[in-house]
Amino acid sequence: MVKIGLVRCEMASRSCPGTSCFKAIKNGTGTLEEFKDEDIDIIGMVTCGGCPGRDSIRQVREMVRRGAEVIFLCTCMIKPIPNPPKCPYAEEIAEAIRNMCDVRVIMGTH
């Protein structure tokens, strides 16, 4: 079993219910393909907290404390989904998470 945490864009969360992310988790598609033969335990799904996304680091730290092994920055963080622009802070957030939480970070979900 792999335990995952999800970080999504605050602005995108106002119009996107996360359906495509959960579909990718259920079907093992997109970046979740490497886990398609494993059971997935979702530890949490949080927003970045709004630009520049620093709130997510604290929340990811808590998800890791609760067992998250892999953190996904949802597709809305790396592509202009559902609306442009894409997150200009995604790489910075991912790097901060890696440095502060010693956890694997995967860019995108579906």
C-alpha cells in the first residue's frame, strides 16, 4: 500500500471538485500509473493556500507526519487547468516540500 497526499491550486479548487484526480487514482492512469497495481491510501488533499503556495508546506509536513510517502502536486498546479494561468510557483513549492519533508514529490496527477 502506498500512502499519498495531494496538493491542489487554491484558485482551481473553486471550480474543480478534483474528479479527474480521483479518477486517475482509481484507474491508475496519468502519473498514478506506476501505482496501478497497489492499494492507495489518501492521507489528505489540501490546497496550496493561495499564491505563492507556502501554506501547503506546513500541511504537507502534517500529511507526512501522518504517513504520506508520496506527495502529488495536482495537475492544476502544473498545467493551466481548469483555467490559465498555470501555477508560477509549482516548482518552487515542490522543491520546498522535498527539502523540508524528505518525501517524494510527483508533478501532476492525470
